[in-house]
Amino acid sequence: MTFLQNLDWRHATKSFDTKTKVSDTDLAKLKEAIIMTPTSFGLEPFHVKIITDQAVKDEIQPISWNQPQVGTCSHLLVFCARTDWENRIHDYFEIASGGNADIKEKMKGYEEMMQGALGARTEEQILDWATRQAYIAHGFALAACAELKIDSCPMEGFDSAALDKILDLPENFKSVVMLPIGYRTEEPHHGKVRFPESDLFS
């Protein structure tokens, strides 16, 4: 199947087959797609918590409007926005330079530009920026799942503060969107409902 056919195949799966798990091989491919996500400045200001412990999933389900996909999925991916932008810039240039001081010096102008652009933003603006980057990664994960024939369901319906506490997230992490993945128990009862091209493009 082509990429567009795979997108047509995917749907927001509400209940997963609890006996069928996503393989380590496919999970590695999904993680690679997330790693390859394009982000602002290439800083990838997000982190993904991958939860397989059933007890933890069962604890998260009640604070997710009791939606069954949380408790039945093979893996629950929680996308978190990272607000520690100064650390991300430092680490980015360490990786980009390979630790070579001469190469890092040549990149100094780009580093200072990043620091100036992000340093001028408020904490709220940084969180908003990082959240949007996390959503790009979430979209790449959704598309990769379709390519791998892994079912998924994008989810915003949860208590973020409660989830942060359950996962004991550090202060600079904020859960923003979830992605339960696994395999559907039944086929969709109807086709996709989408607005026409004329409505979406001009």
C-alpha cells in the first residue's frame, strides 16, 4: 500500500487487542520516525515517555476520562514539551560539533542566534513553542504507525497535571498529548468523515 492508502487505513482506535503487543523491532522504527521529526532550530524540545506497565496504564486511565484505549493499548506514548531550552542548545552544539572545540567555535554565531531568539521569550511562550514541536513529533508518530500498520489514537483528553504527577516528571517536562498504540479489535463501523478539499484549501 502507498503512504496515502495507509493514512486512509488508519483510524482512531478506541479499544486494542490486549493480547497482541507491538514488537521491539516496530517500536524501534517508530522511535526512529520520532527522532527524524523536523523541529524549530533542530532542538527537539520534547521527550516521549513510553509506558508498558499495565499498573501505570490503569492508573492513567481514570484521569483520561476513563477512555479504554489507555488501558488496553500495547504501549502508551506520552509526548512531553521540554522547557529547558538553554540545556538543549548546549547539548545540540556538543552533538553537532562532536565535542571538537574548533568546530563549535565556527558555529558560535548560530548558537548565539538561538540563545537570543529563545532568551527573549517568556516561560509561557517557551512552553507554547515546545508544545507545538511535540505535536509535530506526535504527527510523525501517527504517520509512522500507519506505515507500520500499527493502530493508534491521538489523545488530548486527560488531566495533564495529574499525569505529570503519576509519571513523576521533572519540572521542565510537561505532558501535552498522548498516543496509545497497538492493534485494533474490530474494523471501523464507517468510513472517514472529512471536509471537502474546497473547504480546506484556497
